[in-house]
Amino acid sequence: MKDRRKPRPGIDSNWAGGIRLRTINLIVFIAVLVAAAVLIYGIHSMTDNYHDLRAATNTNLACQDAAKDLTDASDYLTNQARAFAVSGDLQYLNNCFEEAKQTKRRDKALDILKANMPESEALLYLQDALDKSVALMEKEYYSMCLVIDAKGYDLRMMPKDLRQTQLTAEDKKLSPEEQIELARSILFDEDYQNEKDMIASNAERCLDQVMHTIDNNQEQSFARMERTMHWVIAMVVLLLLMFLALVVIINNMVVRPLKASIDSINKKMTLPLNGAYELQYMASVYNRMLRENQEHHDRLAYEAIHDRLTGAYNRAGFEERYHTVDKNNIALVLIDIDYFKEINDTYGHSVGDMVLKRVVRLIQAYFRAEDYICRIGGDEFAVIMLFSDSSMRNQVLEKIQTINSLLQEPVNDLPAASLSVGVAFGDRKDPTDDMFKDADAALYEVKRAGRKGCAFYGEENVEKC
């Protein structure tokens, strides 16, 4: 007799097992698809993060270069205006107007920042620096007009801004020599330098804001990349558990390259170019960004060899250059400010600092652009004159005499000062094996003779200045 009872659910193992297998297969299949999709998404997200970080870094570096360009352009205008005041050469005047009216690095720098960082503090600082730089040109125009009048140049042939600048009746009555002296004092006095310092300060603040933005963008991008990498590793582990055949592929193409990349990032090293195409692409992008950042940090190293107060090379900068030049083809000039301690004790260190800066400005103004001007001690300076020999003796003496003469004239309530100078040429007579000691010996002779003078190693007399 047949059993007509209906089978209870779960009894038929084939049917019930089939459901479970299909469900498991479906879960595994969906899990694999999800894991694979998340893995691919993670890799592409990291690529996108690298793209975003590179684009943001390039933008910020462009803004940083713009701030530097404004400072460089302002300094260039100052140097050309000063050179015209000192030499009267119209080429310097033309250079100045070519920069201000044609090259327009200052305006272009501001446009770059407006395009990339609108409504930012960095833009406000750079705008203020530009405004001050433009305002400072009024003094430069007036100084140029004094030189033009003193030299008898035809004002009608000069740029429009100079034709519109009117000298005061009092200044027009001055002699040519007095007009030139006034023109120089306008560009070398403390007020002018203070305004230059304000321009540099605003540009530096702009750079600080840009650097702050770079750091924030990098931190956020690295955090996103690290989270994405964690997702990728989690999906890799899931795939390992679900499908053994994918273990080797994922381990070799994704996990190991990712771990190596994380280790390299933590050690600030370049990423290895291995693994999947996307990882290699991301590594190449990261490595390129790392090189660009390293170049930026190398620029910061520039500050390590310059004296913060005066802008001259510091002792480290002096040692670096002194030990690399051909000492047979240079002149080493050692300079001491006479009785500088008494200036500090009598007027205070702030006045002493201004005297130091004035001395450096005068040395920079009367020595050549290719000469290395260094502050090697508190009131001790050194000038490495490249491509120089004893035939330039009188030129060096004239520079020192001019500087000492200017230091005797009080400017902005600064006390009079003087310099004692010792010089050693590469082709000096009876040299020792230490050029620095020879220059120092010449300096000692000046001090022994009463200071305020210049002595050349190998000569017995001391030139009073």
C-alpha cells in the first residue's frame, strides 16, 4: 500500500540542500562582486585622491611662487631704481619701467592668487603687499626725477609717470650733486627700507597661509588614502576567505604593493612601482609629488645660510662659499664696526641692529652683485670678491672710503659709525697658507693704527678712511 503522506519541509535533503547551496552560492557570488567592486572603487579612489592632491599641491605651489614673484619683482624695481640713483645710467631706468609696465610680475602674481585662492587671507596679504609696492614707486619716481634733473636728461623723452612727477621748488634749486645725493638718500633711508620690509612681511604672511593650506590638503588627502587602503585590505581578506584562487592574485597585485606603499609613505620614501596598474600609476603620481615637495623644502634651506637680521650670508653661508672658491682669484675683505659695543651700550641694541643693517645695505650698494657679503660675527663682516686681484686695490679702497664717509652722516637719528677693514688678495705678496689669517692680520694693523681705515696684506701703510 502506497504512503500518501506529503513530505515535510526539510526532510527531502536534495531539495533542502539545493536551496541552501543556491543561497550560499548567491551570497558568495554577491559578496565576491561587492568585494571586487569595493576593491576596484578603493583603488580608483586612491588614484583620484592622488590626482586631487597633485592638483591642489600644484595650485598652492603656483600661489606660493606668485607670492615670491611679487617680492622678487618689488626687489628688482628697488635695485634698478637704486642703480639708476647711484650710476645715472638710463638703462636701469628703462629696466624699471619695463618691469612695472610690460613684464608686470606683481600684477600677474596677484591674478594667479585671485584665480586659485579667492577670498583668502593669503590674497589679502598679497594685495596689501602689491598696494604698498605700487605706493613705494612714487618715491622711486621722485628719486629718478632728481637724477634726471641733475644729469640734464630731457624729461620729455622719459616715461609718462616721470613727466607727471613734479619736483618741489626747493629741490629744483639744489645743485646737481645735492640732487643726486637726495635721490640716493630717498632710496636708501630707513623709511624706504621700512616700507620694503612691510612688503616682504606681507608676502611672507601670504606664503605662510599658502603653506598652511598645503599642509591641510596633504593631511586630508593622506587620511582619505589611508582609509581607502584599509577598505581595500579588508576586501582582500574577504576575497581570500571566499575564493582561494584569488589569494595569490590579490596578494601579489594589491596587498603587498599597498603595504609597501604605506611603509614608504610612513618613511617618507618614494613608492615602489609594482603591483597593479592603478597602484603603479598612483605610486608614480605620489613620487612626482614627493619630488616637487622636496624641491620646495630645498628652497627653505636657503634661509639656513642667511642672516635673518641683515639678509647677508651668515657664518655657515660664508664657510660654505669660502671653502669652494678659488682663493687665487679672489679678494677677502674683513670688516669690523668700530666701537660697536659702545653703540649698543649707549643707544641700545635696537639702534645697534639698525646700524648693522645700514652697514650691510651700504656694502651691498657699493660692492658688486657677484660678491658674497657675509655677517660672520656680531659686528664682523666678510666680503668674498670673486675674480679679483691686487690690481683692484684702489677700487676696494674707494668703496671703503665712500662707505665710511656715508656712515659719518647721521640718518634717521642713527649715530655715526666707521669701519676698520683688512684685505687680502689671492696674488698678495708673501702669503701664508691661510688667506683668512692674512686678511685678519691686515685688519689688526688698522685697529692698531687707531681704526677707521683700510689695510692691505703685504703693504706696510694703513690707509685712513
